[in-house]
Amino acid sequence: MDGETLQETAGMRAEELPAAELTHPFGPEYGVFKVVGRMFVLLTEVRGRPIVVLKADPRDSEALRQAHPDITPGYHMNKRHWITLEPGGDLDEEMIRELVTESYLLVLERLPRAKRPVDPASFLGRLRP
């Protein structure tokens, strides 16, 4: 998948999630999706290549990096808790959408219950048959 499609797919999924908002706190070249003020997606470029940075469970991020050469440690983020999706590999649209959703849910779970726009457990249940 090329970089533009990678970012477009991630951005479209992020926009679908409850209370998600696109911000540019680091300048126009950095698209940051937040839920209740907490970042869960970063869209930017590194050396002219579009990338997507997502929050990930440390165990999952390690397994993902081992299975996919186009998933690397989070660019300018905590390397255990964030991953970078790079263009040109075997990532497909479904996987990107799932990784964005997982990033969103990880952030939701850390929010106080009163501030959560949806319950992570029930939201996840709606996504699976």
C-alpha cells in the first residue's frame, strides 16, 4: 500500500470513531487524531514518506513488528506503547482499520469512565459479530 492510501485509510477510520477529532498541535504537517484530548493517531511524513503512528499494547506491538517489516517502533514516541505503519509492505485496509480502532480503545480505557464517549467493552462488542 502506498503512503497516501495508508494515511487516508487510517484517517477515514479515525474520523468514524465517536468523539474523535483531527487537530494540528505540532503544525500543519502533523495530523493528530484525539479522543477527549488524548492522542491515538499521528499522521506525518519521515524523509518524504507518509507514515501513521498508533498506540498499541506492548505485547501486541512486539508481535506486530516481528510479523510485519512495515510496522516499526513508534516514531518520536514511547517505543513500547506506539507503533509506526510504513508504506510499501503487506498491510491491507482491514488491518489498518483494526489497528486504528485498537489504538482508540486503548486510549478510551485509560480515560475516567465519566469522560468516555462510549464504553470500550460494549463498543468492541458492536464491532464483532
